[in-house]
Amino acid sequence: MISMTPRKHIPLSRTLLTPVVSIVLTVIIGAMIFGLLDYNPLSALYEFFVAPISRPDQIGDLFVKACPLIITATGLVFCYRANIWNIGAEGQLIFGAIFSGGVALAFPDWPALILMPSMVLAGMIGGIFWAMIPALLKVRFNTNEILVSLMLTYVAALSIDWLVRGPWRDPMSFGFPLTKMYSDAALIHRIEVPFVGMLGQLHWGVVGALLFACVAAFLLSRTILGFQIKVMGDAPRAGRFAGFNPHVTTIGVMAIAGGAAGLAGMVEVSASMGQLQPNVSFGYGFTAIIVAFLARLNPLGVIFAGLIVALAELGGDNAQIVLGMPKVVTGVFKGILLFMLLAGETFNRYHIQWQRTGNKLNLKEK
């Protein structure tokens, strides 16, 4: 029998060493797998970890890839710290894209100073709207938010698919399920660095994502809101004695997570696509769950965890293009990397004990 006991004290050296050991083990196992499949292990590892950040423009693309992950995972941190398990960020992201896209398509002539804030607000409202369904059902009927939020993801995916194939489809799209292109005022533009120029696809949404993570870190560590979320997550009974309302906390953190996911959907479409299509998210909502836990539910850690996961995604794409590596192989390697990081974090926070059931029974009999 395996038992997990939280460690009373975790040294800083152990905390810093754990991810390093996890990555080293991933490299060793990955090299063995690549060698068995007749790929040069050094070339494969280079394409995964070095090639995606070998040029300044590629570093910009890395931040762009991490942008929706950072925004969505930061919102999920609020939920998970309060012990509310929102698994439907993917659907909330999609509905944020739908609501913001509706504004962009309905008012293409509005100036950017009005249209862009309206799209941001609409995207957040869309995400909050979709997150309130599992939140209110949990508060009113004590339903399981995991199941409800997860199932609503598929409803959201079918909703945007119906919209782009039906009422919102561009008549000039030659039958493809696409909306009209956004007007220039509805697009998030790329950043032009002085004396350098454009850094790949780096856009202003990335700056917003980094600021959002910093603001979230301040809220969770320096305000009564953060204290309330922590207490209701760690000791809900003590929180009720302190006067905190668990229903208000549930609705509040779900609204924050939904609004963040909706904002991520708006940013992703406005900055990288310029129009709605059936697939506006490539699993960002689900991947953000992993990012949140890799970051140890720390908004500042979300930035680094998001970059690590984005590097794995870009590295996998790069290995497929350069080495002709099958997507299944790159997926296995990315899975091993994430597993090792999460397993390392588990061993870091908990003391694993192996107990024999037979010995326990004998002790009880004596």
C-alpha cells in the first residue's frame, strides 16, 4: 500500500533541483527512445530544446505560443487554490472567442480605441457566461463542477462549429467554414522593438498576459481576496467561521477563471488568426491545467511553466518538420516531459511511504 504524507519542510535546494532532475531524466529516456527508432538522439534533442529558441524571432514565437496558456492557467490558479476544479477552460476560451468575434464582425467600422476594449470585454463576458453554468449548478444543486464544465467544452466546440458553417460563414470563403476577416481595428498588432524591429509574431497580447500574471500574483498574496481563496481552499470550515461565504467564493473564482479563458480566446483569434474558424483553440484550455500545476499554483510560476510547455510544443513541431519524426513519437516525448515534471513535483511535496498490508493486519491482531 502506498501512502503520501505532505512534507513539513521543503528546502529551497530541493525545490530548485527537482525540475532539473526531471528534465535530465526526460532527456535520458528520450534519447533512448530516439535511438531505438533510428533517430540521432543528439539531433532530436537539439530540435526539441535548442532549435526553437536559437534566433530572436523564434524566442518571440515562443512567447506567442505561451500567451494563451499563461492567461488561461493564471485564471485557473484562482479556482484550484479555492479547491474548485474547473476543467472546462477550453469551452470558456471558445466562448470568449465567439463573443469577441461577434463584436468584431458586427461593428467593423468602429475605431480601434472603441472596438478593441469592446472585444476584450465581450471575450471576458463570454468566458464568464460559460463558466457560470457549472458554478451556479454547483452552488444551487451541489453538482460536480468537474463533469459539468468538462461536458460543456464539447457543447462550446459544436457551437462555434455551427456558427462558422452557418449564420456567420463568409459567402466569399468558397464553402470553407470561416467567417469574414476582422477589420484592422479588431486585430492585435505585433510589437516593433526599437532598433530591432519585429520579433517573429510577438504581439501586444503577450505583454497583457505577463501583466495579468503579475496582477494575479499580487491579488493572491497581498489582498483579502487572496486570503479568502486560500482559506476556503485549505480549511473551508474555518473560512465559514471567519465569515467567508463558500458560494460567493465558488462563483467568484469561476468568474475569474472563465473571464481569463475568454480573454485568452479573444487574444488568440485577434492576434494570430484574424477570423473565426472551427478550431480556435488547439487544446490550450486543457494544457493550461497542466501549466497551472507545474507552476505550483503560483501566477508568476505560470509564466515559466507556460514557456516550458510551449517549448515542448514548438520542439515537437520542429522535430516533425526537420527530422520527419512522426507526431506520435513527438507526442510521447512531450508526455514523458510533462509526466516527469509533475512526478518530480509530487515527490518534492510529499513523502512516499510503502506499507505492507499484511504487517498492518498482524499488528492489529497483536
